[in-house]
Amino acid sequence: PGTIAIKKGEPVALVFTRTTESSCMKEVIVNTDGGKAIQKELPLNKAVTIPVTFKSSGEEIRILR
């Protein structure tokens, strides 16, 4: 989806699945509160789950291609 809505303080699991051999999107970086970054490689056709809880409200979307 182009956007997702997450309530602050509510734990969520973000799930990413790469379905193309394209050189872009081989990894994902989720920036959390306090400047912490969670970086995960995205293997082809395998779901990668990132559990996270955002403690503050805000809006930030970055899609790198």
C-alpha cells in the first residue's frame, strides 16, 4: 500500500515480501523513535517481518527506488 496507519504506542508487525529480481528493494530500513533504525535484507519470495512500536505520532514515508 501507498500508506499505512498505525496508532502510536500500539505494537505492529510490518511484513515485506520482495517478488522481483530487480536490484532495487533488496533491503528495507525502518526508522523508529529516537533515531534507531531496523535494517533487514529482503530475500526473494520470502516474507520478512519487522515488529515495531512507535511511541510518538508523526508521518514519514520514504520509498527509494
